[in-house]
Amino acid sequence: MKIICLGGGPAGLYFSILAKKANPSWDIAVIERNQSDSTFGWGIVFSDKTMDGFREADPESHARITQAFRHWDDIDVYFKDRKLTSGGHGFCGISRMKLLRIFQQRAACLGVKLVFQKEVTDPDVYAADYDLVIASDGASSVTRKKYESVFKPNIQVRNNRFIWLGTKKKLDAFTFDFKPTQWGWFNLHAYRFDDNWSTFIVETPEKNWIKAGIDKMDAAESIALCEKLFAERLDGNALISNAKHLQGSAVWLKFARVLCEKWHHKNIVLIGDAAHTAHFGIGSGTKLAMEDAMALSRVLSNQMGSISDALQRYQEEREIEALKLQSAARNRMEWFEQVERYVHLDPEQFTYSLLTGSQRIGHENLKLRDAGYVRSVERWFSARSGVDHPVPPMFTPFKVRDLSLKNRVIVSPMAMYMAVDGLANDFHLVHLASRAMGGAAMIGTEMTCVSPDARITPACTGMWNDAQRDAWKRIVDFVHTHTDAKFALQLGHSGRKGSTRRGWEGIDLPLDSGNWPLLSASPIPYIAGVSQTPREASQEDLDRILADFVAATKRGVDAGFDWLELHCAHGYLLSSFISPLTNIRTDQFGGSLESRCNYPIAVFKAMREVWPAEKPMSVRISAHDWVPGGLSPEDATEVARLFYAAGADVIDCSSGQVSKDEKPVYGRMFQVPFADRIRNEVGIPTIAVGNIFEGDHVNTIIAAGRADLCAIARPHLADPLWTLHEAAKQGFREVKWPDQYLSGKEQLERNIARAQLLVQV
């Protein structure tokens, strides 16, 4: 094969090395626009795990890299005049120029043709003469731009400004520093990459950058400002820029997040930053590029079909990993962009939040890296929760008003569709009581409807008559008698999503017969052409429904529930008022966000008046409609503020199910950022939900201050004793089991201890 790499950065050079090594007969060339000794970065960071992969791919270049890198384990975080250190992270830094020289020399020794100071303006110049053109031309790829309609890049230019500098200050750890200024907060990312030099990246939101007047400074002035801000870290050493091609404020960059829908076209393929970028906050851009090179070389060397087929296999293999890493990088990037959201936290929690911000590293992983650090976090968190010794964060108590929860795990409300005429029955007793005995601090009813026409299905539970109240009281009394779990009542009205079949019979589909009329904020069906069209609720309707909510609340008091939640999410009636997708009213309940919240707030206030003052009330909201023009996370923060001002104690942060046009971005703990944002911007406790399925997730979320409680649904369906089992896995024996189950507790703990011992051996 005859191959040319357009771009002599790590991606193009490493591919040329691996492909030429595996296929000595191939004719491979690399073209680079700059001189061989030109680079505009400083240091590059790799994890120990990444270096292991490089060793397997090419031991020769790996050996050269390890001779040149600077290794460290610690991360130092400076915040509010404190220094906190976490160890065991296993990073190595190397000069970008040294890395390029190692690759250049290795490629040349293998017979790769290296051409420098040659500008590439059009990839088609090479496409006819080469079997394969590899676009390794970076984040500003000329090749990607030429075929933008084919590659379909999604490019997001972020808000923060950053400057990439170097210094001769010899740092001993990967260093983060956070400085408050009269203009706002500035962040430092710094690490040593060889015997003499350290990278110094200074970052700040653009609004702070403009307030500080940096947009009007020349490069020297802005660098001097950075030296002043972080003088304590520099110890008199100067900061130096090697971006001589940039003048004035242009030395301050904005990060562009790039991900292409397609990575190849004809005989042209994108690798590295041309195909995808990863924010420097996670330090994996070069790692991604080199792993692209490894995968592409392997696929081409083993190809059985056409080049096009090989390129498609390459994309299929790599885009999943790129998406995973980009997701982690996005989480970390957004943490730094919103750092002022977290500066109210104590240094212990602020640091923990930073270290776990990517959501790739959690409590257990940190414990493996540095058990002493995690122990100190647990000690601090337990003390602030009123516990006099360190315990896992998920097992610390939480108090709201006069109600104390024994831990941070609650069982989400889950529709069972098993009621008859709205009556909770033996099924609900067994279902809810078994989970109340499973260790969670609180269980919740499914959405319990305030009138017959408020039901989602004919099999939904209700609270519109005294018989239903008494049926619930039977279950509440059982839970209170035989467990120490608390019990929450969730009240709601289905609105336009009512009169449907049970979930397993056809979710959201209308009944075959016996449908009842629907109403909503506006006459918009949930599924166009399928669902009933609801009637727009009149003032008379709204008055009646508010009275229904109040009457149901009073029955909830009589039934003995400990907690009350108002369901304002998932496109049901109250949610339909809040979302602009479902509310096109022109009266006092439509229009602005505040006006759209008027009716749900009025319902909440009326319920709060008759609900005991010593008992908490929460509100479940959809914090993101996942549809352009719908409710955004920023809007959800304002919704939370309004409910907080009305007397809500906790916001239960779900999302979606408002529109069938939604396109959620799923993943582990994918809805936790909504709880995080509302908690730390509004200052109200939150419940996190959404693909939380491990105790490690709960520990991490709670310790980082992303939420105060975690609602676990599907894991509790699969395992009613999920919380007790998680305690056993973590070696936490202080959790209370039902007396009748104690022999099972002892055996489980012995079996887990035995299994862990075998793993260690």
C-alpha cells in the first residue's frame, strides 16, 4: 500500500510507525506544515494504564518515552488557603517536543518518509496518487473542512478562555489551584513534564476574562497577570509562551469540542483531533489520537476486504471509546466551566468533587488509589452528618425538617399497575414492605392519583376516597411496625398521558375501550395521531383539581405517611404547565417560565398548608425535555428556585418523557448533573435519579455534594434488599437488618469476605 499522513503530530507519526513496522513493504510518508523542531504545546500527560498499551504496540518507542518522562502519583489541590493531596493516580508527563522527536526518529529508522515545512491545502491533491490518505491534521483539520458535508462534524466552541504556558518551576505533583479575584475565579492546571519544565494552563470563564480586561492586553501583560495570580505556585519563576505565532489576547484560546458523525470518505480517513477532541481537563487528547493510530494500523494490516470496509471497521471500533472518553472529558470540562457553582463547598468536598468530576473515577477507585485520602473524606463527611466515626457516605443520616432518614438511599416511586378502583392491595403490601425491609431509608408509593380521571391507567393507585386512604394506611402501618424505613406518598395527575394501557400491554397507548376524557395545559396530544387530544383545562377544571390535590393530601396525613412528593415531571398534568412544548396558553398560566409555573406552585402551596409543618415535601421535576425549544437545565434551575421559595424542602431531579421527540443522552448516572446543578446553584437539597445502580455511584454522588439522596428504581426491582447487600459488599456491618434475617446477613458477609480473599490470593 501507498499511504500518506497529512499532519506530523502524534497521531500521524505513531500510525506511520505501527503500520510500517507491521508492513515493511508499504510506502508511507508523513507531511508536516511546520519545522521538525516546532511545537506549540508544552507537556503531554499519559496514565500508567495508557503507557501499558503503548508498550504492547511498540516496545521500542515505549522504552524511549519512559526514559524521557517524569512520573508522579499525587494530585495537589489548592483551595481556600488549604492544600489537599490525593495519591496513587499514576501519571507521567513528557515534553511534546521530545515525544515528537522520539516518533520522528523511530519512523525514519523504519523507512517512513518525513517531509517538513510543506503546507497541505487540499487532500484531493494526494487522494489520486495514494491508496490511503490519513487526515492527522488536528482540531482545525483542512481535510475535515473540505468534506464537512460528509464527515458532519459536531463542533462546540466552549465558553472558557485558557492560555497554555510553561515554567521552570519544578512541581512535585499534578497541581490544581483556584484563585478568587475581583473579576471572578481563575483555575490552574499544572504538571511537571521533564527535569526542568512544567506546564502551566490558566483557565477562566470568558466573562471573568473580559472583566479583567485581558481581551485588551497584549500577550506579555496577560502572562504577567497570570504570574501575579499564581505567584505562590511559581516561587519567583517566570511563565513563558511558545505560541509566537499568536499575538495579543489571541494567546488565550477557547476549546473546541469536535466529534464527527463519519470518519472516512473514499480513501480518506480522519484520526486524532481531526475526528474528535478531548478537553485538557482529562488529559487524553494525545492518548485518543495514538489509540486511533493503533486501531487503524491493526485493521489495515488485517484487512480481508476493501479499504472502505476496513475504514468502517476502524470507525466502529474507535467511536465507542471516543464517545466514552469525550463524555468523561465533557463532565470534567463542564466542572471547570462552572467552578463558581462549587466554590461554596468546603475544601474537602470541593476537592473530592474535582477528583470525581469525570464520573470515570468513583469512591471505590479512589480508595484503591489512596485509601488514606478516602478515609479522611469519610471521616469529614461523617462528622458533618453527625456520625462520630468514618462510614461510607451513603450510610450517613440525613435530616429534613423533623424527619431523620437513616441513610441516603430511597426506593423510587415505580408504577406497578396492579390496583383495582384505585385501591392498593396485597400486591402493594408485599412489594413495598419487602423493599422497606431491604435497608433503604425511605420507600415511595407509585404516582398516586387524586381523582379517577387523573389515573394513567385503570390499574393505577388513587387517594380520592376514604377506602383508598385506609388501604394505604394498612401498608404504612405495616412498614412502620416492622421496619425503620420512612414512607413517602407521591401525588399526581396524569393529564394528557392518561387513559392508557398498563406498561407491559403497550406503554402510552390508549385503551382499547373505556377511555375517559383528558385535559392538559393545552390541547396537544402526547403522541400525534395516536393519543387522545386533551381539552385545555379551564379555570373551573383547575379549581377542582387543586381541591382534589388538597383532599388527597389530607388523606395522606390520616394514612400516616412521613413525606409528601408532588409529581410535576414526565409530561403529566402539572409538568405540562411547566414545559413550553406543552403549554401554549395565553392566560396567567402561560407565557413566561414564571407564569407557566403559577398553577403548579399554587397546587403545591395549597398542599403545603394542610401537610404537617414538621414533615417534608419534595417536588419531582423533569429538569430537561431533551428537545430543542423545550425546558432546559438552566430553566429547571429557575423552576427549582420557585418551588424552593414556595416552601419545597427537596427537588427530585428526573428528566424527559414530556415529548416523543426527545433525544436523551444516556449513560451511567446521566441525570445526576441536573441534581448537582440545582443543589449547588439554588442551595436546595436534591434527589438524584437515573441509571444509578452501584453503591459506589451513591457514595460518590453523596460525598461530592452532587445530591443529598439517591433514588434507586430498577436495582430495587431486581433485589429488594439492594441496600443491605451493598453494605455487605462494602464491609459495612453497622447497617440494621431485620432480626429475622440476621443469619442471612452473617452468611452473606462471610461469603463476600471469602471471595475477596480468594481474589487477593
